Amino acid sequence: MFSFRLRDNAVLRALETSHAEEFAAHLDRAGDSIRPWVGRTFVTYDVEGARATLRRYAEGRAVDRARLYGIWVDDTLVGGVLFAAFDAVHGNCELGCWTEPAGAGHGLVTQACGALVDWAFHTRGLHRAEWQCRADNERSIAVARRLGMTLEGTLRESWPYEGVRYDKQVWSVLATEWRDHPAPEAGG
């Protein structure tokens, strides 16, 4: 199984359907802190919902369209990163992330996203990595900046959440820019 060491006590691994119980427990811990920032179908409330989310990403991975990875610290799932979209034909991908409070503030998400961008560009030969987030999500915007991404624009009121429409920002980095940008390290 794929495993990438982020630091001594933290690893990045593929999230698979066999992790459904662990993923459900993690989403229970993370739910309130991530719900405003992630898609409605991502946060689930039970093991079957978690299994369905993991199955959906497994199916996406099988056809080379999406991928889901978890971040474990001391063998506890505390967050993750994903390719929300992966298009090898056109050379584009969209990244995303989430974390529960115990996984926040250590630079792990930035480092894990950097590993995904590096893999997409250097191993898979993609050309563009995109990041979309609510315009008021300062933590997500900070990750995009640390990855060396450029803000391309704001989609006005395109993110509905609990009856309110929020602006969404679109960030990106190109493979040619990534070569000049050092990969992020944990703690940054």
C-alpha cells in the first residue's frame, strides 16, 4: 500500500473502504470544523455513509478521476487530502483537504498537498493543479499560498451553505512554476 512519511509520527496513505469505521469516527471528530468548507456529500454521520464516500473515491481512482488519502498521526486518522478531480487526458487536477482540530496547525496538510502536486506533475505529467475554496476560508487560502499557487479569480456567490451563498476562490499552479518552487515541508 502507498505510504508517504510526512514526519516521524505522521504518514500519508490511501484511504480505502476498509477504513470505513476509522473514517466515520474521524468525521465525527472533524464534522463541525470542516462542514462549512467541504462539499455536502463528504461529511457523513455513520459507518455506512463513510463507506459510501470511500467507495465513491475508490471508483474514481479505478477510472483515474479522483483519489483520497488520509493523514495519520501516531496511528490516528486526523485529516486528509484528495484529488477532487484528476484529468490525465487534459493534464489538470483539483486538490482539496480537510482536518480535524488535532491535525491542524502542524503543516501536515500543506506537506501532503505538496506531495500530491509533486506526484501529479513529475510522475503523471499533468500540467495544472487547481485549488478551490470559500473566499473566507483563511486556512485553505494559506495552504494555496504556501504551495506557490496564484489566485486566478473569485466566483461570486457560487458556494451555497445553509441558505447563504459565499464567494469561491480559484487558485492554481502550473508544472512549469512548480519546478521553481520547493516542495513544502512539515511545519510550514
